[in-house]
Amino acid sequence: MNPYYLDFEQPIAELEAKIEELRLVGNDTDININDEINRLKSKSVSLTETIFSDLTPWDITRLARHPKRPYTLDYVDLIFDDFDELHGDRRFADDHAIVGGIARLEGEPVMIIGHQKGREVKEKVKRNFGMPRPEGYRKACRLMEMAERFNMPILTFIDTPGAYPGIGAEERGQSEAIAWNLALMSRLKVPVLSTVIGEGGSGGALAIGVCDRLYMLQYSIYSVISPEGCASILWKSAEYASQAAEAMGVAAERLKALGVADRVIGEPLGGAHRNPELMATHLKAALVEGLAELKGIPSDELVQRRYERLTAYDSGR
Amino acid sequence: MSSWLDKIMPSMIRSETHQRTTVPEGLWKKCPKCNAFLYRPELEKNQDVCPKCQHHLRISARRRLDIFLDPEERHEIGTELEPTDRLKFKDSKRYKDRLSQAQKASGEKDALVAMSGKVRGIPVVACAFEFNFMGGSMGAVVGEKFVQGVNIALERGIPLVCFSASGGARMQEAIISLMQMAKTSAALERMKQRGLPYISVMTDPVFGGVSASLAMLGDLNIAEPFALIGFAGPRVIEQTVRETLPKGFQRSEFLLEHGAIDMILHRGEMRRRIASLLAKMQNLPALEPAPEDEIVDVDEEEA
């Protein structure tokens, strides 16, 4: 098994391996096998199209968590200019699971806040697997209030399994830190545009996700509890995670149908990690467009519309 | 003599010799903390606080509001709200079936009861979570009813008091239940902007999405003694950090120590103390002592 490919992608992996083999053979013989390589390549593309046209919510969950998937700082590099990272909550620490700072988007200053996962073991630990502690949320709070003072739109990028369930996190008020941001974000006078780029894990995601527009990448997920968590409570075993993912409807398209996500941004064939540059181009275009819409709205009206949006998450009458 | 003995015999021994139905259901209740067997009418007179160890037992939402509010001028809010299974959620059971089961068991339509009324003459909106309704979990009806309560408080310019008891967001309503965290928090922010007091009273237990939204946003955060309150459940934390949790972890006393709450109040003094706090917060004259103050027997050292 090629770990770069998920299990449902294995037929693609095998084909790609064959292509690679032919290429090596092609290099040290005179036989022209380019035709064969091209034939296999187009077969690989159509195979990928077929497989990706029929993904289950659980397949999408695993794509959303793919270790090669671009993270917040990758998009910061690819989309924004002149990024200055800002650190610390001024109270306790700097949480590396949330990054933030000021940058320019097509010349316009914006505040960026996002969860950050790590790719190598050391980096993963430093980023606490993208699970923020209260300091992370308080840093986000500080930056959002600053953005409001300097009239900068806020762009948040959501990618977390959830807020960290640890002893220190509880001692320092994890619940309060999240709740505080929910209340704060509901009244910010600047536009807030949030994009789920990977995993939207529960309150830990929402704490930087109360917004005027919610975007979701095609293979991102957003849910009240992880499929594994839901399965272990309701099915009494985490092995039912795929059923739980199905039942909760965690994937982007479903959330759009429910009116929670405003826009689903298409990913390159095979997922964002197959072509991060192309993904970033799509995302950038959507962000620029979204901000242009929001910036035209007077701030009082913006806050009122956001409030109506939040209170409309509906009761089943 | 034998009937007297019957009554004080622990129910597990009794049930071996008698049919369950021959004993009036729940005449005796075991204190979950000190294991003392408590005579129910006695316990009820003490507002379901164990007279032996002062442990605060869980009570229903309606009972909670009944103890808290003046008897006159109560009006229930959002009685028309009923949960629906918008996602057609099914695990080992259908959500629809879980709902009707919970409704039957609790006598409530969903997990929040809200009323406008008065506490010692001060107009308030008060709401309480029904823990017996799917663990007091917050879905769309809880969120909507809470916001209707806030709206009445905003219209009339009166304070809000919420008694929470909840395992968190309701998984069966998936993303819609997560959004209730944002919805209730946004509404509370309006209270704050208007300068109207919001008192959050946390009762055993408060976790997850309820803790990380409306429960922690009080101008005053109050807890009952020994209530379990936190973001993540103790078992999840233990599995994550692979350490033994400190003694008293996530109990009210622990939260007070760590600065998360303003005070711990004994159930018996909740009404008087909150009324007095609300009077101060709204610059109203001091409350007259009431006859009920005398009956409340609170051991100050315990509380």
C-alpha cells in the first residue's frame, strides 16, 4: 500500500506505479513507449474521476485529514502577500495550534486567523495536532478585536480535530475561551469570512468560525463531534465512524444543502493535496469575490445581517 | 415494627423479597455521594439536597423554576416549539423514537423550559435545562427557546437567569446543534450590549457545547456545590493525556479555585442570593427580608 493514497484510491496508486515503471524502462531502451504511457495516464485520470465522483462521507473525512493536505500556512504562502505573523495571547502563552497575522490580499490589508496542523512528527507535536488550548482562542480574540480597530476584514481558516481535551486546557477555561469568541464574533463590525479547509471539529472550529460567509472546500468536513466520537457514544464503538459520518452529514455539499455553508469550492482532481497551487488559485478567487461583496455593506447592517443569520439556524417547527 | 423496618431497608435487599410494584416507587432515594438512604418527602422538603452530606441531587427543569420563581405571574415561553428530525438521523435507534421516548420520560417537549416571572418581586426571564431529556442536550428547540427568552428580556429590559444541566450539543441534530452555540452566544451578546444582567447557574453536570457557549457567558457565573463542569468529559481527557486527573477535577470548587466562576451557592439560598445580586446589579433598593429566609437551613461551612 502506498500511504500517499487512501485505501479507496489504491487502484489509482497501482496504475500510477505502472506508469512510473514504464517511464524508467523507457529511459534506457530505444522502444517508444510514450503512447502506452499516455494511454495509461488518461486511464488514471478517468479512473480518478470515477472514484472521486462517488465518495462516501467517510472517504471525504479521510481526505479532509489527509497528511499531505495543504494547511493554513500553505495557503497563506500561496494566496497572500506580506504576511506578518503575530504571536501570543498576552496572558499565558503562544498557542501554535492557531496562527494569525496581518497580510495583504490583492493589496488590501486583512487579518488572517487559522488552525495549523503539523506535517512532520516534531511539527505535529509543536502544533498539538491542530488542537488549540484556551491561549489559542484568546490570541484569536485579541487579533479579531485588533482587526476591528483597524478596520481590516477577517479571514479565518478552519482545520482542527477539535479544541484540546487536556487538564491545563480545562484549568485555564477552555469552555470560556470558546464561548467568549462566539459572542465576540457575533458583533464584530468588520467582515468575517471563514473557510473550512480540512476538518471542522466542533466548538473548537466554531470558535473562529462565526462569520458572514462560510466557505467549505469540496473535501472538507464540519461537524458537531468527530465521526469516531459520535460512533463511540451512539454506536458504542468507534468502528462505526463511517455510519456516524453518514448520519451526521459531515461533508461540504450536505452542509450547503442545510444552508450552513454558503459556497463549496471545488478541489483539483484527487483533492487539494494533488495540486495545492491550483487549489489556492480557486480559493483566492473565491475570497476576493466574497470580500468584495461584504465590504460594500455598512457595518451596522453587516452586524445585523450576521445576527439574523446566526439566529436563523432553525428550530424545527 | 416490620413496616418501619421495611422502609429503612435498602431497596436492593428489599427487591429480593418483594415485588418492585408493592413498594411505592421511589419512596426512598439513595444519595449518590454519601450513599445514605433518604426518605423522599423529607428530601423534597430540603429541595433535593441530601440532609446528611449536603449533596445537591439533580432536579427537573420545572421543579428548578418552581423553587426559584415567585409563585405569581409565571408565563411559560416557547411552548409551541417542538423538535423535528430534520436530518432523519438514525443510529441504533431513530432520533424520532428517541425524541418521543424522551418526551414520555420527562413530560417535556424538549430539553429547555423557559418562563418569565419574578424572583422576590424582581421581573426576570428564567430558563432551566431538563437533564432527563436526552441528557439536557442542546438542539434547535433549546437554542430557539433560549433566544425567545432573551428576546423577551430585551423587550422588557429585564435580566435573564439560566440554570444549565447538559451533556452538550445534541449529536442527532449534527451541525444544526453546533450552530446553536453561536446562536445563543450572539443573543447573550445583545443582552450585554444593552446592559441587562445575565446570571448563569451551572448545576451538575455542564459540558461540551453548552459549557462552551451560554453557560460560561454570565455576567455572573454561579455553580451549585460539587457540580461537574467542563469542556471535555473526564474520560476523554484521561484517554488523551494518559494521566490521572487531579482530585476534585472539574468540580465547582475546582472551577472557583481556577477563576472560572464567581461563587458557589447552596440550592437553599439560590433564590435569595440571586434576587439580592440582581437588585444590586440593577440599582434597585435592597430586598426586604422574607419569611422564607428563616426556613432555609444552610450550613455555611458546608456551602
